[in-house]
Amino acid sequence: MIDLHCHMLPGIDDGAPNREVALAMARCAVKDGITTVACTPHIYPGVYDNTAAGIRGAIARFRHELAKNEIALTLVEGADVHLAPHLDAGIRDGRIATLAGSRYLLLEPP
């Protein structure tokens, strides 16, 4: 099973407030049969200034924590993207994360 919208990454926008909560969320996901999670912090210029590169870095750090804690959960990148000026350019130049690097985007309209 895949969870396509999760704010599990510790310390990013309104996601898990810390590592311990993030690990607890991961354990619950695995217990519920989820094998892959698309980590989707907000990208909303001026409010949540996340970028694809920053999200990838947070995912890499959390993958390390999952491995260290023997939690078998696959993480892929994504973002909860808000409509904003120059969204198309951000997608083209890679600043906006798409779901698992695909051509699909999780878009949150106003």
C-alpha cells in the first residue's frame, strides 16, 4: 500500500514536530500495511519556503533514521504545492518537487 500524502518529515512545516514523532508515524504506517510514503511538505512561497532540494535532503536524513531503527518504509519525494506565480517555471527548473520524480504534482488550490 502507498500513502500519497504525508507530512512525516521531522521539523518541516506542519509535519512531525520531531524525530520521535516522525518515527512513531513511520511505525504506525508500517503496522497498517503501508510500504511506501510520498513525503509532501508544503511549497508555498512566503509561507513555506521549501524546495525540492531541501525536501530531498530531509528525506535522505530520515531514510537514515528509518534504517537505523529498522523500519521498513520506502520514502519518495513530493510536495503539497500551492498555486503561486511562476509555478510552471519552478516545476521546469526542478525547484518544485513532483510525486516520486514523476510528471505528477500534488496541487493545493486556494
